[in-house]
Amino acid sequence: MRKSLDTTTDGWLCGLAGVLIFSGSLPATRLAVLGLDPLFLTGARATLAGALGALLLVLFRAAWPERRELWPLVIVALGVVVGFPLLTALALRHVSSAHAIVFVGLLPLSTALFGVLRGGERPQPVFWLFSAIGSAAVVAFALRHGADASPIGDALMLAAIVVCGLGYAEGARLSRRLGGWQVICWALVISLPVMAPLAGWFMPVSFASVSAASWWGLAYVSLFSMLIGFVFWYRGLALGGIAGVGQLQLLQPFFGFVLAALLLHEAVPPAMLAVTAVVIACVAGARRFGRATPAPARAG
């Protein structure tokens, strides 16, 4: 019992570290797309992270994934290496990072749903109440401030949340067998044949007009958002449960708002802080009732 509690706590701590790292992703992406094409940014960040991932796999002599693990790795790559970065980069051409960050509050529900569908988890019924309340608060804010938002930007962010939730759940499921850092490294390597040519095709003719801030944004999303953050995040989901630890993402808007205000000087409306207060309370509830129970075994 003691070992189980220690493992769960370790999972939540790793998950929190991942959330803290991911909190800088949208502000950094916003900085990057001010001077770089979203398609180039998507290809470049995955290519740089993929090269580092391949180096890690070689240095630590990681075992090759089994054939049955290849398709799940492709799903991870499509969700978190290609889908989420591309869709958010496109969305941030239409909305501010502070507005986009609010949609991240929907990620826990998306992750939990895919945790049930793909990971076989069965959280307690009360867990879904807290998850739904947190998500509803985010949706209510988006609808309330719809006049200031972009329908295209919001649609892109919603699509990003769906594919990211799938990528998170699938990666966590794989991490139980491969290990968290191996999962993201293999997913990045698998994506290299597509992402490297994408970066080359959309590379700007000249980088003279690209600001230092855009380069720093690219560096952050390449090293931290695409690689280091996932090492902690997938370990946290695998140890603490996909649905439960996934609720930590409800804290990401709070951290993101602070970064958006400090780095981008974006206004943070009081309503955003109110939404954040609600979702923080929901994390506490989900933490208590989010322990997954094993799915019933299939006959045969």
C-alpha cells in the first residue's frame, strides 16, 4: 500500500513538472509565429527535437519498439508532434496566447475520455463531475468572450485539444511498457521523414527580419515543449493514472496567464482569473476521486 501511494505521488509530481513546462508553450509559440511561418515552426520544432531524441536513443542504447507498438507511436506523433503544434500555431495567428490558453482547460476532459477509450481506465463517477465543472467553466468563458474571439482561431484550438488528448492518452499507455522518454523520442524520430522536409519547404528565404524573441520561442518549444516536458508528463500519466493526473492540466491556464502577461504584455481579464480559480478547485476534487479502477477483463 505504501509503495502504491509513493508511486501515485511520484506520478502527480512528475505530471506537475510537465504542466509547468508546457505552460510556456503557447506564449513561446506566440512569440515564434510573430516572425516565423506556422508550418515552418511546426516542422522545425519537431525536426530539432527529433534529432535530439534520436541522439538520446543511440546514447542510451534504447531497444527498438515492437511491431505492435508502431501504430500507437504513430498516433502519438500525429497527436502531439504534428497535430497540436500545427493547429495551435495556426490558431495563434487569430487569437492571443492568453485566449488560447483558456482552451487548454479542456485538455483534462479530452485526456480522461481517451484514457477510458484507449487506456481502459475507470475513474470514480464523482471524478467526472469535477472534470465537467472545470471544462464547463472554460467553455462558458469562451462563449462569454466570443465577440472578442476569432471563430477560426477557436475552431483550431478545439481541434488541437482533441488530437492532443488522444496523443497524451496513447503515449501514457505506451509509457508503461517503453518508458516516458523513449515514447516521445520514438514518436519524434518516426515523424522526422515528414517534419524535416516540411521545415525545409517552408523555410523563409531570409531570416534577417526574424527577431531574437522568435528564435527564443522556437528554441523553447523545440527543447522543452517537444521533448523535456513529455519526459515528465508521460511518466506522470503512466504512474498516477491518465484521467487523474491529466486534471493537472487545469492548472496550466493559470501558469500560462502569468507568462503571457510577463513576456508578451497581454492583458489578462479578471474573468480569466475567475475561471482559473474554479478549475484549481476542480483539480483538488479530481485528485481525490480520480484513482482509476481496472477495466473489466474481456472474456476469451
